Amino acid sequence: MIEKIVTLQGIGLLHEAIPSGALELKRLTTVYAENERGKSTLAAIFRSLSSGDTSLIKARKTIGGTQEPEVHFRINNQSYKFREHQWDKSFPNIIVFDDQFVETNVYIGSRVEPVHRENLLEFALGEEGVRLKKDLDKLADDIDSINRRVREIEKIIEQFSRPFNVREFVSLQPDHDVDARLGQIQRRISDAHNIESLKNRPVPVIIVLPTFKFEDLQMLLQSSLENISEQAEQKVREHIQHNLDPQGENWIQQGMNYLAKIDDCPFCGRGGVHEVELIRAYKAYFDASYNKLKQIIEAELKKFSEVFGDRCWGEVRERIKLNKACQQAWGDRSNISFPPNINEEDVKLALDEVKEAGIEALKLKHSAPLSKVGVPESLSTAYQKYNQLLSKVDSYNMAIEKAKSDIFALTRSLETERLVDLENQLKNLEAEKRRLAPEISQLCIEYQTLQTKKRRIEEMKEAKRQELNRYTESVLRRYKENINSLLKKFGAGFSIEKIDVTHVRGTPRSEYVLRVLGQLVPVTSDAGESPGTSFATVMSSGGKRTLALALFLGKLNVDNDLASNVIVVDDPVSSLDAGRRRETRNALAELTQKCSQVIVLSHDAIFLKDLSSLIRDEDHASLQIRRQRDFSIMEKCDINRLCRDEYYRVYESLVQYLEQGQTGNESDVAGNIREYLEHNLWTRFPIELEGTRNLGEIISRMRQDPQRYGGPANRIHDLERLNEFSSRYHHLVSTRRPPPTDQELRSMVELALEIGRG
């Protein structure tokens, strides 16, 4: 509770506002002041103490004053001082209702802006809601900070990321062999441009060596004919050896062919030759099986001579030479592998050794076809060497086939290759290489780290937003109920239909709709309302002020922790009729039971008197701000006497005018006629005229039921004359007329006093 105002100087009209010593405040403190005497300045000082916003005081430094702004309050037995443009400490437990509250949280002019709805939500949610909202705002600020840094990084990375976008580029995971892959793709592009030249390069061939089955040769050498006796073979061979030359065997075989057709000797015609022992030996020797065996041996001899001869060697040598040329032609292709070259001399030697050993063994067999010939050692050795050569050539041929396949695959791929695709792959690989650059890699790591951090904060923000939503839903439900309860007591012709929370770019704001005479009226200016049903046109000045006051008091009613708070209310009944003034008075009186202190500032002394009458005298202090020379001072006052003095002052001005004549204040006297009659009639008929605000409304009320007002009802015509005359000179009229003549004014004053005195 604010116990004392010790010092108040150098701020607006409150230049030296406490000349008589510290002023004591009570649980309810009312401060009366005429317009433009310093009430709003005092409210701003309280707001500055609460928020710590020193600009509220600095901006109000007294114009032409000699004192620097200085304030000293005693609050809860502690001093709170404003000196040298700053507070020594703030007192946040002050809640202020004034024009700034209205313009910051409710409306300005006839508009409700988004910022009003954001601020109203913050006000409605209270300390806990503000904490949650600040947590949410902090997370939103953190995300904004991350986004700013991310955008900075993106601008740098975009210079290197083409053809990828930033996210794709950052996500690349290039291998460190990118240079090798770049070389490959560059070569493929070159190949695609030079495909015909590549297709004209030589292609390797396999080496084909003759084969034979060693087992078959061995079997041939070991073969014999069982139906040919060894004696017959011996006789024939001895005969040929002793009587014929090497061609003799063929000659005898040909003769035996003739003998097979006739019974007589084909040479001498002698009969009975078939019984000759030598002829029988010839028949056995030259049997068909024997001939076939010889033919097989001769065929093998021929085969070995031809297959393993010079022709075979020539073909092998040419293929080895061709493959060497191919290896040189494709030497620029590391992906096409050729086998090690085969030694030509080794091939020639193996072929010759097999040929010579085979021919030698077959000739030996041919010389004695019926004899079993063993495999010579030379043939076995040659065969082993030749097998080793065959195995080596098989491995060689497999590698040749692989190289050949790779060459064909390359040329086939180039035939279907699209240069645009290759160039795109090249761009991708070049981007991958740039991605590996240390400075770019570091930026990408930071980018990914920030994105991960952002996702984590966004999850926290969403959780905090849901927590705020749950809290908000509970508070706003009770808030709406209290607002509507107050509006009903105030007799307002409208209510809050619904109040929700919306989020715009992550910022929460209140969203509420009014129901006026059964029709929904959005308060936002962009809600598409129909002509004539907008907040600006539907709500009167009194209605808007009533709404603002209900929004303020409704929040205090749902606050469960008001006991330590000081509530400051500046001009709560401005533009309000009598009924709403009375309910406002009652609401403020109830508020004093819930909080530490209520301070009410007003230029309506009667309202302040009525409010103080509901509070015990020991809990109430009355102060006033009045003019002293060019500035204002604050001092204690008797609010009851102040109210009496107002009526007395007006009445006295009329009486003195009649007694003293013209004194130069004729216009003021003329304006006082209306105020005199208003106070006089309100006092005489307090119930009948309840709710009327001026003499014009009093006259209208009296016309409705003249019998209730006695004599004055018979003077309605005179009252209308007096109202019309006095209104010209009332203090609310912005353009003053020339003063009335003495004769006109005197007759009007006499008429007013006559009616007032009854």
C-alpha cells in the first residue's frame, strides 16, 4: 500500500505539488481535480513506478520549471524515489486504469487494432499468463534469431550449391574419391563427343590353341588287333624285308584286293593260291580292322603335323600381336584391364615339343601297328608343359573376354548416353567437390546444427503454446463471465459474445465479438462487417468507455492474488450516465475489499463523495489537486464540503450579480444559471430525475409526468428559455459568444432564482 506521497515536483503542472508536507493515503484514496490540473500526470507517475518506464516522467518535465523531476513515495514502510531520471527501484504491484490503458489495450479513436488485442490478452492473463507468454515470446525470438543466421548462411551457400538447393547441398555426403569420379565423368563426356573414334579402336581376341586328349593318344599307342596272329605278321614282315622295298606293303595290299575277287593268282593265273601259307598270312595281315587301325594312326600323324604346325603358330602369334596393340590403344582406360602379355617363345616351344613328341610316338606305332607302344617320356613331358600353357592361356583368355566385354559395354553405353545427363552429373559432382571445401563444410555443419536446434525449440514452443492455451482457456472463460456480469450491472446494451485466442505469425492475441441488440459485431476493422454494424458506428463514447472499464475490472475480479496490489483508476465515469456511475461506484467499493489499496482520480466530486460514503472514514482519505498560480498543488480536502461548495459557488455567483451588478464576469454568470438549476432540481427530485445528465434531459423527464414535480412542472416553458440562454455560455461550449447585456442577464438570473427558490 502507498502510505505517503512525500515529494512530487518538476513533472507537468505538479511543479512543487506538496508544499505543506507529505500527504497520507488510505485504503481508499480519492483525488479530486478539475480538468487539466494534473490527474493524468499523477496516473502516469504511478504507471512509471509500476513498469519502470522512466520515459513516462521524462516526457512530462515541467515546461519552464526550475525543478528537476523528483518523486518520493513511502510504500509498505519503504522509500521509492525517482531522481536523476531514474527510479531507485520499481513497485510492479500497481495496476492503472486511465486513457493510456484504454488506448493501449482496448481501442484508440474508433478502432481496435491488432496491438490492442495482443496487449489486452497479456493484461487479462495476468502474471502467470505473462510469464508463459514471455517464455513463448523468448522461444519465438530464439527461432527468429536462428532463422536470421540460417538466412545469412543460405545466402553464402547459394553461391556454391548449384544445381542443388541449399537443403539438398547441405545434405550431400560426398566421398573423398570425388576427384576420381569427376575424372570418370569428364572422360565419359569426352567419349560421348568422340564415340566414333572409340568404336574404331581394335578389340582384343582370345588365343585358340589346339587340344588333344592324352588318354586317347595313349590308348591308340597301346592298341592291337586280337584276330591277327603274331606268326602271320612276322612272316609278312620278313617277306617284305627280304624281298621288297618300303613300298612293298602297299603293293602287296593292292594285290590282295585283286585276289579277293578271283580264285587264281592275279599275276600268273595259276590256281590254288589261296592254300599257299604265305597267302594265308597276307589275308590275316591285311584284314579290314588292321587297315582301319593304320588309317587312324596315319590320321593322328597328319593331325599333329597340321594342328601343331606353322599355321597354328602363325595364328597364335598374330592374335598375341593384336592384343598387344589393343592394350596400347586402350591404355588410357584404367577401367579396362588387359592380362599380362604371353611370351611368344614359350608358346612356340610348347607347340613344337608337343608336335615333335607326338609325331615321334605315332611314327613308332605306325611302323608296327599291331604292337603296343609305350608313351615316350618326351611326350609325357611335352604334354605336361602344354597343359600348363593351356591353363595359362585360359586365364589369359578370361581376362581378354572381360576387357572385350568392358569395351563393348562402354561403346554401347556411349551410344545411348545423353550429353545433357552427363553434364548434369558433372555439375552434381562439381557441387559435391565444393561441399568438401573446409569453409563450406563448416558452414553446412553450422546450418545443420541450427536446423536441429530450431526443431528442438519449435517442439518446446509448441508445448509452451499448448500450456498457455490451457491456461488461457480457463482464464478467458472466467474473464468473459465477469465482464458480462459487469456490463449487465452497468445496464449496457451489449455483451461479450465470445473471446478466444488466435495466433498470427506465432504471436497470440485476443479475439472477441460483441453482441449488440442481438446482432454480432466484430471489433476488428478487417472482419468484413456490414455497413452500420462496425465497432466504430455501433458503439457510443459512453459504450466504449463502459467496455474498457468492464475489461479492466473484469480482469481484477478473476485475479486470485489482488491482496498486495494497488489499483489506480483515473476518470472511471467519464461519459457515463447516472446508472453506470452508480454501478461503477459499487464495483470500486467492492474492489477495496480485495486489494491493498484503491486510488480513484476524478473531476466529478459528487461521484467521489458517493464512493467514499461506502467506505469507513478511517479507511478513506480525500485529496484534491488545485491551481496555485501557474501550476498545481496537492492537499487534503473535505469531499463533502467540496460538493457543497460547488453548488454554493454557483448560487453565490447569481446572488452577488444581482447585488453588485456588472463585474466583468457576465458570461460565467450566464453559464452558471444552468448549473444552478441542475443542482437545484437534482436535489429536490433525486429519485425522479435519477439518470439525467443535464437541464435538457431534466426538462424532457418532467414533460413525461408533470404531476410528480409540482411547481417546477408549471414552469417548463421558463426552464426551456433559461436552458437555451445559459447553454450559449456554458464552459463546454468551445466558441464563446459576446457577454450578454446587463438587462438580459439580470432578468434571466431573477427568473432562475425564482424557480429555484420555489
